[in-house]
Amino acid sequence: MDWVEQKLNGEGMIMKWKYLLYFCTLWWFLAVCPALMAASCPTLAENTLEMRFGCVRWEESDTSVSHECIPIVLKWNDNGYFVVKDVGNVIARDRSMIDPVYYRNGILSIPMVEYAGKVFKVDLLFDTVDMTFTLTGGAVVELGTSQALCFDGNLPWRAAPGSTVVTTVPSRYSGDIAVEITVPGTPRYAAGAGIVVEVSTFFTNADDFENGINAASGGLIHLSYLWPGKENASGVASGGTFDYGGPNSIRALKDVIRFAGGLIPDSNGHYLRDISAVNPLTDNLGLYTFSHPGIAAVNVLASYGRQMKVAYFVGRENPTVDTLSAVEIGHWDDSSGQAVYNPMYVYPDCYFADVIKIDYSSICWDPEYRESGSSFTGRPYFDLNGNGIRDSGDYVLGPKIPQMFGKRVYSRALTQALLKNGAIARYAWPEDLATPEEADYLWASRESVGRFDDIGTLLPDLKVMLVFADYDHVQPSVDKPHIHQAYKGFRQQAGLWTRLNPDKSYLEDLCETTTIGFHEHPANAEPDNWFNIGSWSYRDAGAARVIVPFAAVLEMSDRTMADNWDVDIPSVLYHYSMD
């Protein structure tokens, strides 16, 4: 019995020493090691990023060991190492302070690392003695646990303040979509920068990234993209096939917006927060559209609103129905700059909230019509005097016409009337002109009307601003039916907060409002008679074409940041120096 007691006491003493050694080791690893590692890293200069790489490893049982390597990117700050990306989705994202005890035998791994254009394979294991960092090619570096592995932040995909980078975002039906990210030199807000996605054109032959508002100069992060199948002059391209604002384009736009909102990573596994050196405020995300891209924006919001984090929409002079997109109620004469009105459109008789109704019974086709600057032969016209020939008494449609899949596409009603009136026989139908069946198919998914109720259901907190000048860039009609339909749709059908043009305070902050002839009106208000909508417009001249939409985006971003949706505000909500 004495021997047993001595043995137990002796083993007990050994166990006590083992436990003491274990806890000392654990204390060293948890407390001392991180501090020493941090001390060995140089102070991070602005625009740099320290990254840690490692491999999750744990024991399944006492007899077998299971290994799993999961890509992790760690960012250093004064409080420790924080997980900012976990591609394997095994470790909880944004988990603070890596915990070696929680992961037991080891942590911190990434199998492949791209840095400065070179790719390394990394195997990083921790124990209580040392750390081994292995690079492909046989180079082995022994690092004591008191040392740190530090990289500067000049990664090829990292966007420093005031810079622009291009990445790609995966889209299921089109492959990788090229996205351009412009980061402001200084964020607009103390917490970071709001985000604006500018929707690209698709009825024209534009093949480059859009940047019509220079949002970064106002302290916002700006994103643009190339539609599926598009390639710019520098060779940057998006995958897939261009479908002119069709279903695949809308899906691709949805994915770009989800990337902008921090919901999905790019094709390399990087989120916007990883790419931008300025903190992106994903709860302050808006869309900006000029002209027909507004149709794509409305359709993506109506189809996928619940899958995105869009706070506001700024639409500048967006058409709403096929009749307006095809420019059939009037146009601007390119030579004189004067408005040419279609006498068949009369407000309010021809205006309706969901359609523009024109009498097409006099529509004819001149197969020989040619116009300077246009490659098309043939043009529809209204034979107003009924003499069967095109002459000065008739209304000839202008040269601007949407083009899709190599064909001109007029409205469904006009195209059907060309066939019904006998203006063009089936056998003589021009190859570069959409048939009635093609027009029906194409316009079915390329209008805004009929989608506003869906937006109100999916995004009941969306805020809207409609921006327009006295002389619209396409539509000359005095009553501005496209703005009218959009306002009715967003405000009355969807029930959303809607403002016509920005608050005067934001224009005064950027310029003298007298130079743009602006008259302020509160949000959620419209003219009693839309013949008077001109007094709600800004003067379409000079810098106003840039300043007013810019002010609109800044106001909507600031209102979102401050959560201030008063119908009128006395002054700008955030002052920002653009020097």
C-alpha cells in the first residue's frame, strides 16, 4: 500500500508538472506568441495589407488524424488577426481573433497564394516549437513562433485609394463578367464610402465601361461592367453572348450588384471589401442609369430585388415602353437641333400609365429612304396627307432606333401596322428590320411598365430619384411621358419614396443654381398638369448635364447614410471636399 501511495504520489507529481508545462505552453502560444509576431511585423504604411495564410487541421479521434486545407486570408490590425475570407465556408466568416485551442492541432492555411504575379503553394503548420513555411520549388524557411510572415499590400487585385482596378464576377449563364472598380481618394463618410453601380447601355454599340457621373470624385466607390459577350478596346472582355439587355444580361447585372453589395466574391474569391482599400458601405448601395439602361435596372430590381441590397435608384431620362425606346412620338433633328414632333401623339389623349397609344393606320414604308450617317436603307413614315408618297406633309421617323441582333426594332404596334397596312409584304420584309413576331418577343422583356408593382413588393424600402432636363437627350415631347410613366410607376404603383430632380441644397453646394435655371419641388410631388413639367426641369446646357445627375447621386447616398427621407432638406447632409 505504501508503494502504491508513493507511485501514485510520484505519478501525480509528474502529471502536475505535465499540466503545468501544458498550460505554460498554451499561455505562450495564446498570449506571448501573437505579441511577438506582431512586434516583428513592420508598421503597416497606408495602402498596404498584411496577410496570413494557413491550413485548418484537426484530430477526428485518438488514433486517426484528418487534414483539410481551406483557403483563409487574414488581415492584421491592432487587436489581432481577423478572418476576412474563408473560401471553404467551413470557418465562420469574420470570426475575430484566431483561436488555436478551438482548432486544436493547427490553424492558418492556404494551399495556393497569388502575390505580385507569382503563385506559391503554401503549407503552414503551427506547433509549440516552430513554424515551417514551405514554398513550391523546394525552398523551406524555418520561422520561430516569435516571428511573423508579412507581405506588403501591392497585390495585383488590390485597389488603393484614388485608383481603378478591373476584376471579373462569375455569372452562371455567361461566365465571368468584367467589372471596373473605381475607389475614391478619400471616402465620403468617416465609416467608408457608399457604392454606385452604373448600368451600361445595350441598344447602342458601346463597348466600354460607363463612368458618366465620376462618383469617386464625390467620395463614392463606382462600379461599371461589360455586358456578356462585350469586349473593350483594351481587350478586357466578359464571357457569354450579348443578348441586348435580355435575360442573360439581367442575370449578369444581378450578379454585379450582388458583388457590389458584398454578397458574393469575384472570380478569384475576393469580396469588394478585400479589393477596395476604402471600406465599402454595402448598406449604402445605389444604381445610376442614363437613358435606356434604366429599363435593365427596373427589370433586375423587379426580378431579383430580394437577392440584392439596393438602397436607391437614380434614373436619368429613361424610356419606359417600346414606343418611346423606338423614338416614335418625336425626335431631335440632328442638323438643326430642333424638335420634330409627331402630330399623331397628343397629350393627354395618347398618354396612359402603361402604354402610349398612337394611331398607326397611316404608317407607310419608304424602301429607298437614306439618311446621312445611317447605314440603313428604308424608313417608316406617317402618310399624314394620304397621298401614298413621302413628302413634306408627312412625319418621317428619326434615325435613332434600337438595334438588336443586327436588326432595327420598332415598337410592336408600328411593326404590326407595317404588315397590316400592306406597307411591307411578308416576302419583301427587309432582313435588317425586326418582324412583328420578333418585335413581340424582344420588347416583352425590355420595358419598364408592368414591373413597378414587383419592385414595390420585393424592395418596399427602395428610394427613387428621377432626373431630367428641359430638353431631354432623346424625347422632345413637352409632357415628358417617360418621366410621367416612371413617376406613376414608382410612386403610385410601387408606393415608393420618389423625387423629381435633386434638392436645391445639393446643387447650390456644387454650383450657382441660377446658371441651370432650377426650381425646387419636394419629394413625392408631381405637377398638376404634366404640360408644366418643364418648370420642374433643369436647363440642359453646359456643366448642368454633369452636375445635376452627380448631385442626385450624392443626395441619395447621403440620405441613405443619414436615413433622412424628409421631402425637403435645408442643407446638404454631409460636406465633402473635392479639392
